[in-house]
Amino acid sequence: MNRKIYTTFFLLSFYISFSQVPEDALKLTWYPQTGTARNQAIGGAVVSLGGDASANHTNPAGLALFKTSDFILTPGFQFGKGKSNFRGTDFTGSSKNSSGLGTTGFVFGGFGRNARNSFAMTVTRLANFNQTTFYQGENNYSSFAEPLADEFASSNLTIDQALNSSTISLQTKMALYTYLVDTATVNGSKQVIARSEQVANRGQQNLVESKGGITEFAFGFGSQVSKKLLAGISLGVSIINHEKRTYFHEWDATGNINNNFNFLAYDENYTLKGYGLNLRGGIIYRPKEYIRLGLAVHSPTWMPLNETFRSGFAADLEKLFAPNTGYDSVASSVLTGGNQTENKYVINSPTRIMISGSYVFREEEKIERQKGFITADIEYVNYKWLQFAAYDQNTSNDIYKPYNDAIDALYKGVFNFKLGAELKFKTIMARAGFAYYGSPYTDSELKGRKMNISGGLGYRNKGMFLDLTYVHRLNKDVNFPYRVNSPRANTFANLKDSGGNVLITLGFKI
């Protein structure tokens, strides 16, 4: 039996009807860097290197190395499959494919005094949410209904009052409506019970189907301040679209047909839409001809978001209503007056700080005479800086305090590492890279990381260039089907995602 459990201190479900939880907010900020095929082939380590359109989304100082104008197009194709382990039960998912877009757009170089300035307009897919997560196993420790019963018990309301209260979550109202959560006299005293908790063992299954992503448009400016110093700044405007369907099923695994619990099912359709704004600034310093040092800082991305969701809940309580069936179900619209649940709030992503160094073999102004390079980036991101905030002045930030407290407890600062190299043989280039994104979780039992191993080839001749890259990903993460109150521990699934991403960049001098 998988004994991995995770203890935390909070219960978020009692705060009105939010579907958003800290893990969903993390998904908007924890993802590998994307870029052109060349950039991805060298592990994304471009902060001190420059000379690539991806610099517009990482360190815009690198735009100043463009002395001509380029058009870049980067289509991509991603494939792979996921694996999961939940309480000792392994599952391997089916293959899933999707297309994407690496850095694409225009860089206008070599204008202004002494042709030292460059301007770029590019677009890239920052994050891809197309993913299916599935796991199942047996759980003799906790039930989906446990935190719902706790919420109702702590409210000190009657069932009728709770069903009409704006401070009780929709999930708890649904559990009360179907009598899964109820009051009963136990040993002469009236208590709140969750009937699924009273069975000795439960089968549990969770399916999460996600799609959408984050697409960013960037507008950047780079300038060669002096022979040794380059500087740049860019504005990022992102479009956020995340759609998710969650289906959780829990059933009596004992085979007892007389314990007033057969199964429960919760089905939710969730949509998150919005936009984001951020600024990036950076410098590249060349103390020697063959050495480049880079520094870039990304401001928090300010993301006003609108989430909507609708859900359904069903429970079969066997002979509880005999001689009638024990089955009952309810849609969220029944409890919201027919309206779709909607919330608006702001998420501020963490600041990102990057330092980098590159060694260029035979550094010369004429790129075609360079022989290659080795480059490395170190990035620091503190996920404790991830914050929820009010959408407008009419809403108090106090309502988000439990979420921000949870973020402080769950997440930590991490260092990410990227390493890449290129060798040039006249018109042909060979590249290799590695990228490691550390776990954002405070608890060492939560195994989260993102790792990319990459390689590629490039061709440059007579104003045209073509790059081909393969990136192999080896990712780990966790998923919580529900959360319970301290000092109880939470159970979770370990997830693995492996597969590849093929990118092609086609570019022309214009």
C-alpha cells in the first residue's frame, strides 16, 4: 500500500464556491520555457547568448545582436503518455498528441544610430494544458465526503440553513442534498456523518481532462549601449484559456450491501479565461570578446481572470430510503437558482530572476565565422510569491487569505538550470541541451520536477535558415483528489509524464 500522505492545515472548500485552488494557480506559472527550435535544442539557455528571437521572451537585451531583420516561423508537435500511482495501484495512460507554436514573428535589426538598435514582435505558446490525468486505487483512510462533513459540522447550521447559505460550498450543499452528509444520533448524541466514511474500504477513481494554454505576444526593444554592453526591455501580453473536466468516483469496496453506501460521483466542468501583462528587462555584458554574461528580470505577471463552472453530484445510499431506491442526484444549477457559478479574481505570478554565462568559440561580429558556443542559465523563482488578489475595489482581499496562506505553506523558492552547446560546420550546426526545473513543493514527499533533454540540427545559407529540434521530457508531479483537515493527512497520486516535442523553425532575412 502506498503510504505517501501529505499534511496541511487548511480547508478551502468553505470559502463560498471557488473552484480555483493553489494547484490550479501553480499551473499558470510552473512550466518549461518555450522558444524557437534553436533555443529549445540548447535547453532554453539564451539569457546571455542572445541573437535568437526567443530573447524577446527571456532577455530582450539579446535582440541587440540582430544586425538584419528576420521573419521566424516555429510550428511544433508534442506527443507522449502519462503514468500514475495512487495508493499502490499503477496505471499507464494512452498516447496523446497535440500541436503547438514556438516563437514566431519578426525581428527588425540594425536601425538607429550606428545600426545598434533592434525591435521585435513575436508570439509563442508559453504553456500547453492539453493533458489527461487518470488514477484509481483503494483507500481505507479517508473519503471525498470527509471535508464536506467537516465544513457542515463547523458551520453550526441546520441542513436547511446550510442549503441556503452563501458561505457553504456547493460540494457540501450537494452532499447534504443527496443525504451523503447528514445528521444522525450516535451513542445518544446528534452528530454530523458522512456515510461514505462509515465503510471499511473505498475504491476511488479520478479523471481530469484539461485543454487550452497560455499564448503570449511580446513587443521588445534591444540596444547596443556600448561595445561591451547590451540592454533591452519587452512587454508581454498573454491570453489565458484553461478548460478542465473533473470526474471523481468513489464506491464501497467491501461488498457490503447493508451499510447505506454504494457510491458517490462528482462531475465538474471548469473554465478559466483572462489575460496577463508583464515586463522583462535585461543586460548582456561582454568583458572579453569570447565571454558573455547575462542578467534578466521578469516582473510578476498580472492576470485578471474569470472562472466559471457547473457541476453535478450523485450518491447511492442503498437501502436508506427503502422501499424506495437510495439513489439521488443534483446539479449545481438547482442550488444556484439556475445560474452558472462565476468568480473573478487576480493572480500575480512570481518574479523571475535569471543569470547566465556563455563562452563563444571565435567570437566575431560576423556570425558566419563563429565556431560555436557553450552557454548556461540559472533561474530563481519563489512560488511563495504567487498570490491571489481582488478583481475590483468592491471585493476585500481577506477572502483570498486562506489561499495565500496555503501557497505560503505549500510552495517554496526553486532554482532552475539550463545548459546548451552548439558546434558550427560552415552552414550546418549541431546542438544539444539540458534543462531542469526544480520542485515547487515544500514537502519533500511531493515529487515534482520538469526535465528536458534536447538535441537538434541547424542550416544557414544565403539569407535562409532551418532548424530541427527534438526535446524529450521526463516530468513528475502530484495530484490531490480532495483535501482534508489537519491533523488528518491528505492522500495523493504520483504522476509521470514522458514524451517528446518536435519543433521546426523556418526563417528568412528580410
